Amino acid sequence: MASTESFDRTATISNAVTLHRHGELDQASAIYARIIEKEPGNADAFHLLGLIAMEKGDYAKAGRSILHAIKMNPENALYYVSLGDLYQCRKDREKQIASYRQALMIDPDLVKALYRLGKAYAETERFAEAAICLRQAIENNPDVPELYYELGEVYAFQKDFKRAYEAFDKAIERKPDYTAAMISLANLLRDQGHFPEADSYYRQAMQLEPDSTVLKYSRGIFYHMQHAYDEARDCYQQVIDAHPAHYGVHVNMGKLFQDRNDYANALIYYQRAQRIDPANGDARFYRSLVLLSLGEFEQGWKEYEARLEREKWQFIYPYRLSTPRWRDEPLEGKTIFVHSEQGFGDTIQFVRYLPLLKQRGGRVVFEVRPQLFDLLQGFPGVDFMVSMAGKPPVQSNIDYHVPLLSLPGIFKTDLETIPGAVPYITADAEKVRLWETRRSEDDFNVGLVWLAKPSYRHNKSCPLKILEPIFSIPKVSIYGLQKFDDPKDHAMLPFKIDNWGDGIESFADTAAAIQCLDLIVTVDTAVAHLAGAMGKRVFTLLPFSADWRWSTKRNDSPWYPTMTLYRQVAVDDWKGIVDRIVKDLSKAAAYE
């Protein structure tokens, strides 16, 4: 008799589970409830009833049921996994992680718990711990494609691209129709500039899921990065048609129009994105760049503060400081901490505001990246300079802090009041003497930079081969000031060049080399800012859609009086720029 009752109970639960899996939640719930009525001590039924409540969004009921199941059977690791899933729904990350860890205390090899904990760590950017969990899960069960996929995502965030490729590849190997893994692998290849390989995986994914908006969005970025604007716009529009409240695609559509110098439409899409998610700073940040480009500085500086409110604010500056933010309060008798931010060029451009800050009274402490420390040592307006040390700066005895690029807004800078006097950076005389012997005594000496840093290379770099005509100008000697991030770039030079960059160790060295030259020709890099800050004559090559600081259309810069701007008249038209530079450089050399 007992065996018959046990069989009936098992069959009943099995039937309920089947209904549950097929989405018949009400029927399954009713069966679980009947089982509990007959067997109040059935922990599995309480657990499964909690899962249904969670699916329905009734988190309070789900919590009661799952916790009751745990109370009855505290050694069941799966119950803690479900509890962790519930805390994930409640956005209680701390309790979510604690629940998964408790499951692993009971069963250290439970793949489901390792997988969930790995994902939770990844979502909180604890990537090293995430990788450990996922690798252990794979060791326990090497046939689960989702484990390789999540591990690939973790490696991608860690910028361990080789391992990320391998993980995504293994996921697809185990599940040939795994479109999510194909898209992630394609995105990884795309972001590394391997466009043909990325396109191959996008096309495979399209055959499997032609209506995927994730795929269309990713492919839109793929076209956008290659300046195929019509194709990118078509992909973005398809995503908007399917998901009108998709924040990211509206931001990207705005960026697309901005990249085409269509500022009116860019502002429209940024405004739409802002209405969709007012708390997200991305749209306001990109909108600020448009306003600053157009010279609308008052509103532009205000909205530029959104750079510090974005999800990726750490890319601007990696720390949140405990001291009050300075917003133009009196500084007499106070100490203010100014931190540099973003790229080297940003720091070089905006240190000009430190003497103005010092005039407000108080003591100025300036934090700068190590590569700029020697260059800016003793800079006017700075009482004490510290080097970024890879950890949060000490804030004891500091009254206020302020990001360097917030100073123009605080000082209410407009086009007429830019502090444009140069030089405000000078080279070390001893270092200058070391470089002087390497220049020609008879020719017009020109420094050249043609590669931007890797993250901007697809847009700002000019192929050296296109610049070859400037090497044939009579009485002009060309010296490279190029630092190579990748040794392959050096090995792939199309012709031999006397590259002083090979001997440059710091920006103080770069400044000394610049001082020995008559003119600098450079793409939009920190060298352009440094030469301009030194009052050296500079020819700056700009892409079709230039950075906000170069304004629009004009060929001079209010930031750097000795700089001439050369803009592309069409996307990727570097040749047209070089033709103009050859003429102007020939005139400059002849005049000298």
C-alpha cells in the first residue's frame, strides 16, 4: 500500500513539473498545493511552488515558499540556488551571491550554483572570481555550451581576447546554432577591427535568427565603425521599429548623425534617448559634445558633467572621492584637490586653468598620471603635485575636490574667454640639448605623428603611405615622433623613417624633441596638444567628424593660436588633407 502511495505522489509531482515546464503555471501550482495539503512536510513541493510564484513576479510568496523548503531540508543545495535567483529578481546582489555560496558549501561541485555565482560575480565586475567559478563548472561538466559562453563574456571584459575567442568558439562547437555566442564572438572580432571575420559570424547568426534585434543592433555598430552610415542607419532603424523604447539604439543613432556632422538630427535622437531613460547619462554626455562643438558653451559645459554620471564613469576617472565637490565656493584658507582625467591630451589642454584656480586663493594639489609628471613639475598655480598611484588618492587635509575638465564650466568659459595664451608648457633645457644634435642644421625640420592610440585608430590615424609626399618636399627633413603601442606597427612601416619616438620615454622627452623642430604635423593626439601648448607651429589632421574641441568648419583653434586645422571634406579622405599640407609645408619651408 505504501509503495502505491509513493508511486502516485511521484507521478503527481512529475505531472506538475511537466505542466510547469510547458508554462501551465496555474495548473502546476494547483497540483503542488494539493500535494502540500496531503503532505505538509514535502519540501520539494514548497520549493516548486516558490519557483512558480517567482515566475509570476510574486516575490513575497516565492520567498516564503523557498525559505520554508530550506527550513524543512537545509541540506538541499538547489533550494539555495533558487533563493539566489529570487534575490536576483529583487536586485539584492549581496544576498544573491551569499545564497549561491551557501549552495556550494553544501555541494561544492554543483554546476548550476557555480554557473549562477559566476554570472553574479561578472555582473558585479568581479571578473577574476567569476572566471574561477565558471572554469570549475566547466571542469565538472565540460559539455555545457552556456558555461563557455559566460566564460567568454568574462574574458572579454577582462580584455583577455585570446581566451575569449577560444571560449566562444568552444560554446559554438558544442552548440552549432548558438546565436548568442556567434554574436558575442562577432562583436569581439568587430571591436578588435577584424571586420571580415566578424561579418562571417554575423551572417551565420542571421541565417539562424534573421529577426534578432540584438543581432541587428550589433550589426549596426559593425557598419557604423566602418563608416558605412546608410547600412548602420538601416540596422538601427529596424531595432527602433521593433523596440521604440530601446535607449542604446537612440544614442547610437544620435552618434551616427553626429559622425556625419548632422548636428540637428543628432540632438533629436539624444533628446529621445533622454526621455526614455532620464537617469542614464550617456545621451546627455553626447549631447554636450554636440553643444560644445557648436560653441554653445554655457549649456554644453553643464551637460558635460554627465560624463561623471555614466555607467562607465570609471573610464573618465576611476575613483569616487569622499571630499565635497568644489562648485565655486570661496577657497581662502582651503585646500583643493584637482585630478586629471581622460587622456593625456585632455590634461595638457586644460592645465591652463590651474593658475586661474590658484587666483581664487587656497592651496592647489594636482594629481596627474605618471607619464606627465616630469613635464608638468613646477607648473604655475600648483602648490603640490602627486602622481596617480593605482589606488584612491588620500583625501585627508583636503577640503574640496574637482575634476580638471569641470573647471571651464565653473569659470564660465566661452569662445571669447578661453585662456589661449601660449606657451604655457615649456621643455627642459637639458633634455632639449640631447635632441638638438639629431636635427638638420640646414633644412626645415618637421615632426610627424600619424597613428592615434588603438581605441581611436580606425578614425583618427592617417596611413603613413598617404603621407609619403611630404617626405619629398625640398629642404624639409621629417622626423617621426611616433610611439608604437604594438611592435607590429613598427615592423609594417611602408618605408624607412627617422623616428625619434623610439627614444622617447616620457612626455618631457616629447616636449624636448618638439622644441628642436620648426613645425609639427600630427593627427589628433596628445602631441597636437603638447605642441600647441608650447606655442609651436602645428598642422593638425582631423577626421571628417572631429572632436568637440576643434569646433566645426574653422581652420584655426581658439585653444592654440599657433595651430592650423586640416579637416577631411569627405569621410576617410586623408589624401585631400595631405595635398593641402604639402602646399602649405612647402611655403613654410621656403619662407624660412
